[in-house]
Amino acid sequence: MKKSSWFILTALLVFSLWSCSDNDEKSEDILVIDPVVEPEEPELPAACFTDTIRYDKENATAYNIEYPSLDPYGNPATLSGTIVIGDEIESDKRHARGMVLYNHFTVFQRDQCPSKGDVGIIMKVAGSKMFAVAADYYGFGVTEDQNQAYCISRANAQASVDALLAARELLKEKGYTWDDFLFNLGYSEGGQTSMGVLRLCTEKYPDIKFTHTVAGGGPYDIGETYRQLVSSHETSMPSTVISTLLAYNEYFDLGVDNGLLLKEPTLSNAGPMLLSMEYKREEIEGKLASTKIEEWLQPILFDFNSDLSLKFMNVFEQDNLSKGWTPRKEERIDIVHNRLDACVPFANSTQMAEFFRQQGFTIVESANGDRNPYADGHIYWHAITMPAMTKTLGAHEAGAIPFVVDLMQVICHYLNIKPWFTISAEDLKGI
């Protein structure tokens, strides 16, 4: 190799090494920013059947399910419920006349939720040759280790709608078919949930169309319910007022010490009697608190302008069903309420009817004798007066009788069938 060529090659090699070294030094001045990766939400298991409960006397079977939904905070959660299938459906090539979404009423004991076998009036639906679907709500069934989202209509409505969607998919997978009839039913807390289901479907699920809704004795406006009961200084079911305060305090993150809400001994009794989930409501009343509200509610909550009262009123208003949404004009609804209700004030029904009137619905009151609830945009307002029937069957519970009569008439009308069961006091326990 010539000296000139060797010199050129050496020079190129030195220049190359110098360039790499220079680039490495410069690279130290470059700030490398890793892209922000949002944490993925946990993927919940798909809906599935869990266990089966057979009811030979009723000729029906309850199939428990677990399904993906949301907790009261809006986070993904697995919830539970049940599907009741009568033997008539099995014998007719697995074909049903339709489906009922049943929203259960107030319960406190863990074994009172639908998936634990306390199906009550749900089982009666099986005789109409329809599927019955019922959610446990958050705080029962698979989530019984959590406090229940008592009377938080958005949380309970979401649980019910997701149970319905899960039931549809699971039943299809099992080869079941059904007609398009779909009924939305509930009394008391279930009545509130039924109306919450209508609001939720209007907002998020336009493809879910209900044939008819029957809602009875529901606290559609929790704020007005609270005002009226506190102003009257009395309630027939203190457990419901206390449970509402505890649930809204927890799930709306108010952070209020329960000692600022309740007096002793109710304060100390609330955990063992309400949150332990060991007792039924009828076992709690009288032991938890008296019907005289001033005996267990802190005085500051009787002042509706106090900061503490306003804090609760604000979150109550956020879940008010008698304002803030636009119902679909094709809805057909029965609203049933006892004027003498000492648990859920009748004003809830009055305000709900007025809300629908302002939305352009035709309100048909039971008193005028002109019943036509089966046209689109019609509300049949069944306002009745029924006194307490027994010591354990107060005016609120007595109001469930016309609720059951109405749901029977509604289903019979659409399915063109005759009444398939009679009402007994025992039936009212499962409403």
C-alpha cells in the first residue's frame, strides 16, 4: 500500500472515531421523555351462571348470575343477580312470552337478596310464562362485603340494567327465545330504581324499550322525602332514613362523621344492626331507633339551612328523579302510591306526576275512572288511600297491594291472559 493511501485511510478512521465520540457527548444533552401510558382498567370476567336454586312448589328454577357492571363510584365491578324460569318455558321449546326486570325493595339481611333465594313476588312472575330478572344491587350477593348503596338510584339502576343485558346474552347462549314484551317493575326502593332505570335507558341505552313500567311507593326525590319526614318529626321506618344518610355520606364522599348525624344509642346500634347484614328490617325497627326522629337525629339536621344539611341536600338533588332528564315520549307508566304512606311521603308521587306532565305526558288519575294507561306517553297515576292493616303491615306496605294489582292488570292486558295468582299477605313480604 502506498504511503498516501495509508495516510488517507488513517485520517478517515480518526475522523470517524472523533465523530462518534462527539455524537455521544451531544446525546447526553438530549432529554428523552417516555410517553405517558394510562393504566388500563381491569377487564372484568364475562357474565356467567353461578348456581341454581330449584322451587318445586312454584314449578320454577332460579339461575344465579354474575356480570360486569359498575360500583356506586362508577368503577368496574362484578355484581350478582338471578333469572327465574318457569317450567312452562322449558316445556314450550324454551320459549317465553317476554321478560320482567324486577327491582327489589328495601332489605338489610344478606340472605334477603334475590340471588340468595329471597325471590318473593319474582317467583309469581314465572306463572305468566315470562323470564324474571332481578339484580342484588351493590352491597348484596357477590358484593356483600361492601355497604349497600341504599336508595342511590343511579347505582341501583345501573346494576339492574346490566343484569338485564347479561341475562339476555346468557339466555341466548342457552338456546332460549322470547317475545318482545319487557316490563319494568318495583315497589318502594324498587319503585325508585324502576324510575331510575327509565332515566338511565334514556341517557345510555336507547335500544332498551320497555312495554310498560309499574313503579310503586318510590322515594323519587330523596331531598323532598328527607324534608317532609324531618319536618313531621316522625317516620314509620327509621331504618330507611338512617340507611339513606349513611349511604349518601359514603358513596358521595361527604366525609361526615356519623356522630354528627346520629345520637346514641342509635349511633352505636347502626353498625351491628344495619351494616352487619344479619337482621331483617322488621327485626331492626324499634331496636335501632324509635319512630320519633328527634330522638335519634342530631339537631343540626333539623335546620335545613345548616352547612351540614345543605351538604346532604346537594347530593340528594344530584339523584333527584323528578327533574333533570327527558323521558322518551313512548313510555307507558303506572305510578302507584298510598296517600297515607308514613315512610315514603306521597309528595314523591305528586312531584313525579307533575314532572311527566311538564314533559308533555298525559296524566290519567285513578279518581276520575278513565283508565287508559296503554297509550304512548300516558301516566296512570294510581293515588289510593289505605290505612295500616296490621301492626307489621303499615300504610307503606299496604300500598303494595294496589301495586301488585296494577302489575297483574298490566301484564294480563299485553299478554292477553287471565290473572295467574291471588294476592296474600305472604306475597307482600317479597315485594
